[in-house]
Amino acid sequence: MKRKLMLAVLAAVMAFGMSGCLGKESGGELTKQGMAAIESLDYAAALNDFEQALQSGEDFVLAYRGQGLAYMGLARYQEAVDAFEEALSYTDQKMPETVQDLLLYKASAQFRMKDYEGTIESCDAILEDDEVQSADALYLRGASSLCQGEQDMARTDFDRAVALTPEDYTLYLNIYESYESQNLSAVGDEYLQTALNIVPKNAENYYCIGQIYFYLQQYDLAQNALISPVEEKYLPALYLMGRIYLAQEDYAHAGSMYETVRQEDGDSTETYNGLALCCLASGEYDQALEYIGLGLALEGEAGKQELYFNEIVAYERKLDFAMAKEKAQAYVQKYPTDETGQKELEFLSTR
């Protein structure tokens, strides 16, 4: 029985290209230190810094905000929501932009924990002011409506978001992913086709076009779009090229591409995950586990969820169901909101 392999994406604290800016405020020294740790993807260290900042009496709004971002980085979304609510409790009427910023992060955390009603409520609070134009809030509200089966409401919010930022490739890609997650990819394709009309200006834009063709499963066109950014050694394009080779079952070129990324960017969880996927696909399960182990040994938590999941898959492919089940139990405990992990554990419990 084939099991879905999870592919890593480049780690980022801020989901959906949000308008909030890390480190834009002054804050105390411990708060600044915590924000620097977040930028380095060291979320555990960041939490410690923000806790000390709170105990030291630094700006509560900024410290709780940072705490929420760190929790998001660790996929501890309920704790993130709680932290953002604490931050909001210390705001006043003279801080409208800060309130909107916090509400947007809170909505993102709520969406990730599938609290769609809560997400909509937070986005409504942002958008209730007619002068506020937030494509991010409109997107999140639309995505939440879509998850609740309200396609017309979702479409209205998506179209309003696109009208605000008509050249934002990331928005179009996120909208597609929302539809795809609800088995409505044909509707999402419409947004991707619209995005292809945007005139690319730089390597990042060509990379986004490559992503669009990748989603459309037009791999030759995706590779053509990536020629320039790959030549420029634009890292996201290199990673995407590896995924394209994987999708084409060209594991030799995929492995070579991930080795190129490793030379350019050093060791990373995504590189090791890509190499592990190549090995899993070609039946080299022990080698896959070796790459996974190297990735899990790296500092920080960014990108490790995919490695932990593919570790389960590797043991399952080796027919070591006892170890696979043990790993699945640990995975579900670590990532309790992930339905794929829950289904994997259910499957292994029958073996």
C-alpha cells in the first residue's frame, strides 16, 4: 500500500506572506535577542528569551508577540493563539496597526489548527474597518470558508484579495493550494492561469512561475521557467528542480540536484529530506534512514516534521512494522494536529 511522502518546504515563520515584519520594533534587549533567534529558526531559544523578557518587564506586547511567533515555528498553534491574545490584551486604541498585525498572526495560527470559525472571527475583526485593506486577511477568511464548504463566500474573498495584490504570485499559489486541499483543483487552476499572465521581473518571479507549472504537472514548462534562477543559484529554484525530478521519477538527477543544493547552502533538513525521498523511491531504505538521521541531528526544529514522517515510511517500506508503529506513535505525540500522521498510525496498528 502506497503511503504519501511529505515534502519539505523552505521554513518560514510567517505564513501566507503576511505583512508583519520581524524585528521592526525596538523592544528590549531580550526581545531583540528572541527575534534574532526566530530569524535563525531557533524557536526553543526564542521562547526562553521571550520568557526572560516578560519576567524582566520588557514591552509585554512585543514579548508576547514574539512568543506567539516562536510557538508557530514549533507548530504549537494553541499556545501561539494564547500568546497573541495576551499581546492583544496589552494594546490600546493608539495601536491600530499593531492590533491588526497580532490579529493576522492569531488568525494564521487558528487556521493551522483548523479552527475555521475562530479564523473568520479574527479576520472579521481586521476587516471591519472599511479603511483596512488586507489581502492576507481576505485570503485566510476565504480559505476558512472554503474548508467549511462555503465556496461562494470563499470565491468572493479570494477575488477581493487578488484585486488588492494582482501581481502577488504567492497569493495565487496559496489560493490554488486551498482549492486543491478540498479536491477542487480545477477551480484553483483558474487562479494559476491568471498568475501566468503576470510579467516576471526577476529570479523569484521565474521561480514562482516554475511552481505554477509544477502544480499544473507541466514539468517541462516548469523546468524551462527555472533555467534562469537555477543558473543564478537561486536556492528555492534549486529545491524546486529537485522536486520536479522526483515527480518525473528521475531519481538520479533529483539526487544530483539536492547534492548541488548541499554544496551551495550547506547541510539542511530539506536537502536531507530530498535525498531521503530519492532513496525511498529507489528502494534504498537504509540509505534513506541514514540521510534522515543526519537531518534530524541538525540544530533547530525547522523542516524536521517531514523527516520524522518519512522515517516512519522508511521503516514501513523495510517491513519493520513494529519500529514504524513506534515512530508513528512518537510522531503523533509530537504533531497531534497532523491528520496524515494519525491515519498512518491507524494503518500501522492493523499490521
